[in-house]
Amino acid sequence: MRNLIIALMLLLLLPVGANAAGVENVAPEGRKRVVVIDPGHGGPRPGKVMKDIAEEHYVLDVSKEVRKQLRTKMSDLEVYLTRSSDSAYHEKQSEDNKRRAEFANRKGADLYVSIHANAHEKTSVHGCEVWVLTLNERLMNQNQGQAARYADDGDFIDPKDIDRTSQGFMMAVARQLENEPFSRFFAEECCRNMSSYGLKNLGVKAGPVFTVLYYFEGPGVIVELAYLTNSNDYAYLSEKRAKTEMATAISDAIVSYFKALDGNVSESVSEQTSELVESAEAATAEVAEPLAEGYTIQLISSTVEVDKGDYQFKSYKGRVELYMGTGRYKYKYCYGSYATREAAQEELMRARETFKDAYVVRYKDGRIVTK
């Protein structure tokens, strides 16, 4: 029963901690919404190749058509592609996926859509589906094998390799608690739209820890258009109209998503959201409390207090902490909480990609200290 409206969904998210990054219900004044489209694979990794269709080229064409359509349907939306040619960010797949997510973070994306074509060892399997990230251990292990059959090495993080006590994982949990309902809403819209063109709706799936989603800080999904290994799906994707129709399905879902977020339409989500809320409440206990003292990365200082969700924080908006210092620029806006200076230094280089003057400082009881 589709009985949970978005307003309720957003209400349920309000208690999530300040370190979680997510979509705001209304875009800040003067700031455009941003979507990043990721055409999967490329460069040394073509993805699935069946007869005349190579996944890397097919999804790039669809992604470019999505961008083209969005320029007409939502002219005030900023649209970026992670690649616009047959290229990759890195020769190693895991690093390539991570850098795509980091590209979306730098752009301050409100939504991240990675587009792929599917494959299966059983040629009878057919239809469209959309994957979202989950950090629920049962679901991670349950679906790891299913999604990995035709994956490139490095597409997933093995659940056994995740340090559940690390700060990085705890922050990822916090992000997921806030972002997954948004990701699910978009995913459901996209599945319905794609299935309207005759594809079987396999629905929204959550399971393995996709590298390309794990490192993104907002709502994100992996769209699987159809199964190249199924004769009927392949025949459809081979038709001249298919790329335009799949792009239309995705672009319409993006428009519906942002309209719903900004309060322009009334939409609903499935009762799967209630399951997410239950798992989120259970997972909240895993997120550590901020340290009373330690090290952090100072991004900016200010003479006046600034809202933590201000656009000037770029990909760190909503995830900064305010510490008090001395002098004219006494408001210190910082990211992260680390027990040692060495741990903070490891994150510093990444922060400097966005804030080139960022540096490590020590804090105690909410204040920057020098000793």
C-alpha cells in the first residue's frame, strides 16, 4: 500500500545527526539544484558486450540524452556527466568508481544517477531495476552474489572488509540513514517510468556495497536499464527509439524527484520506507558520539556565524561543525573528528580538493586550542 507521503518521510529524517549529508526539502535561495549523471564503465572497462551493444557506449548515449532533455524540462537544473567520452578516471576500477563519486561530491550534487545495462547467467531473466546503497549486514550479504555476477573487479566493497568501528563507516551509516529514503523515492519513480515502455519492473533493490555509491554523500542510485543477456530486452534496447525512451524515463523521474523535494507536487513512496526507518533506528546506535577533544580539519573561519547548510560549504554543507576561536575570525567551521593528528592528516588532502587552505587544528570542549 502506497500510504507514506514524502512529507512524512522527511519528518522522520529530522532527528538524523548534523554530520549526515542529504537533500534539503527546499533549495537554498539563489542556489540551483544539481544532478550528476554517471555513464557506467568506459575506458579499459567496456562493461557488458552483447552482439552490437557495448554497455559503455550505450549508457553514454543515454546519459547525454538525459542531459539534453533536462535542459528543456528543467532549465534551472545544473546537470553534469562524470564522463562525456570513452574514458575512465583511473586504471583501477575501485579507484575509478570512488573518483566518480567524489566528482559528484565536488559539484554539490543533490542527486547522483549511475546508468548501466544489466546481464545475467540465466538468459530468461529480464526487466529493469534500480539499486540503492544499504549498510544493513543481512541485505549486504544476501545480495552480494546476485549483483556481482557480471560486475567488474572493484565495483563492490566486500562487507567483510569494512571496519564497523571506523569513523568512516559510522559517517557512511549516518549518511545512509538520511539519504536512503530519498534514493528509494527516485528509484521507484524511475522503475515505473522505464516499465511503462514495456520492460518488466523488477523494482528497487538494495544489497551490495557499491563503491560508486558508498563514497557519494547524498542520495544516489544505480539504474539498470534492461538485461542484454535476454533476447527480448536486447531486442528492445536495439531499437532506435529505446535510448530516447530510457532517457525520458530517467529525466522525468529526476524532474518529479526535485519537484517533490521542493514542494511543488504531492507524491508518495512505498511502504518499504517504513522498513528503512526501522533499520535506521537500529543502526543509529552504531554511530559514535563526537569526541570531547581531538583533531579536526578547519575549512573556513568567519567574523559572523554561518548556517551549517550554507552553500559556501559546497560538498561539506550540513556536515561541518562550529568551533569557537579567538580574534576577529572567531567562528571556525570544521569537518571531522579524529583522535590523532595523523588520522586527521589522512583526510586533509581530500578536503583540500575543495578548500585549498584547509588545515588540521586541535579542539577541546567546542573550542579551538593551541596546546
